[in-house]
Amino acid sequence: MAPFSLMTVGVNLLARSWGLFSSAVTVRCACVAPTVKNFSTTAGGPPKRPLTAYLRYVKDQQPVVVRQNPDIKVVDIVRKIAQQWRTLTPEEKQPFEEASLAAREQYKIDKKAYQDQLTPAQTAAIAEEKRQKAAKRRAIRKKRELNSLGKPKRPRTGFNIFMAEHFEEAKGSTMPGKMKSLFDDWNRLSMSQKQIYMQLAEDDKVRYKNEMKAWEEHMTELGREDLVRRKESKRKKVAAKGGKKKSRVKVLKAKAPAKKPAGEKTAAAETKSTTSSTKK
């Protein structure tokens, strides 16, 4: 049985690949090296990953379901096809599974042939692109996790508060135009007028500090100390040990004067010896 989340992912893949449900065009990241971009947008680009057996069935049945139900919604199409897939016998699923298996084997061959024709610079650029995409996905997942855990929002600046208060009445029909208008209005304010928003920003900092303290204590109770800020974590560890660590003070001792060899006399001793001999 295919989970509903997998069905949704499958529909999104189909939408991007064949335009079944939308005609959106995938835009590549501008930070990718030109060599990688050229390879990905030409006929000699990397091979596409093969469809699973379920997605092949979705692609096969989507036109049929749309033809039978012209007014049906996209979500209902997915649900209907998913129900049909669950009712299929192993024998009925076998053609789609065999086609998917054959496509995977061909994908391995095509991928190796594509990688063999790349130069070292292109291989490094593709690896960097993958690293950046993976880092972006991790950042998105972490942000979603923190939002689900109720992490407090960061404090706003005085300009942010001013912008939120006057955004609707700002001039301009586009976002950049409104932002420029608000920035100009902010610069025209006197110091006394800005001080009101600066004080609100200071109050928001206090709010954020108190909420973060309570939130981090709650995260510690849940065993999520990895989400606690390092300074707070160190402070709690020191407090648990019973106080601050003793500072180590290095004491420098004065060096003793170097001893003279036994047979060597100082100038003062020689002068004293000469004076006593003259008196005699």
C-alpha cells in the first residue's frame, strides 16, 4: 500500500516531468557553474531517474480518470488512482514492476556513461551543486522542526515594526516599490519619532529573551539539548557543578642569578684582593 505522502510526491514528480497537472518549468540555481548548467539543459545532460511501479501506474491511469471525470480535482484524481492501485492483484501490478526494474537497470548504464564523459572540473561542480542542495534541504527541515516545536520568533528591529505598521498604506504596486517607499519614509522620521519604534524593538528583545529561556528549558526537559544555545548549555552545566570554574593564574617566579664557575672571579673580588696586597 502506498502511503498518501508518497502519492503526493509522485504527483509532484509527474507534474514536473510530463506536465500532467501543471506546466511549471524547473529553474536551476544561478550559483551553479555554467558547465553544469549546460550539461543539464542539453541532450547530453544527466539521465532522469526512472519511475517506480506505482508512478508508472499513475501516469497510465491519469488520462483515463480525467476522461471519465472531466470536472474532477487533482487531489481527487490522486485518491482515485491510489484506491485503484491498492485493489490490484500482484499479477496486475507485475507489468508495472517489471517495467520499473528494467528502467532502473538502464538508468545505471546511462548514469555511468554520463559520468565517464565528464571532466574533473565538471564532476567537482556537480558535487558542489549536490552539496548545496542537500544543505538547503537540511536547513528547510530544521526550520520546519523548530516551528513545529514552537521556537519563539526572533525580535524585530525598529524598522521592521515601522514597516509592519505602515505596509498597507505604503506607495508602490510591487513589493520592491513598497519597500523603497517605506525605507524613504523611515529615513525622513525625526529621532524622536524613531525612538518610539526603537523602544518597541527593545521591548521585543525582552520578550524574545524570556520566551527563549522558557523554550530552552522545555527542550532540555524533552531531551533536545541539541537545540539549546551553547552559551546557555555551558552556563547550566557550570551551575550544576556548583559554581564557576576556578580561573587558573600562572605565577611567574623570578629567576635566580646564574652561578659563576668555581675558578672564575668577579671584577669586584679581584679589585679587593689587589687593594689588600698593596697595603701590606
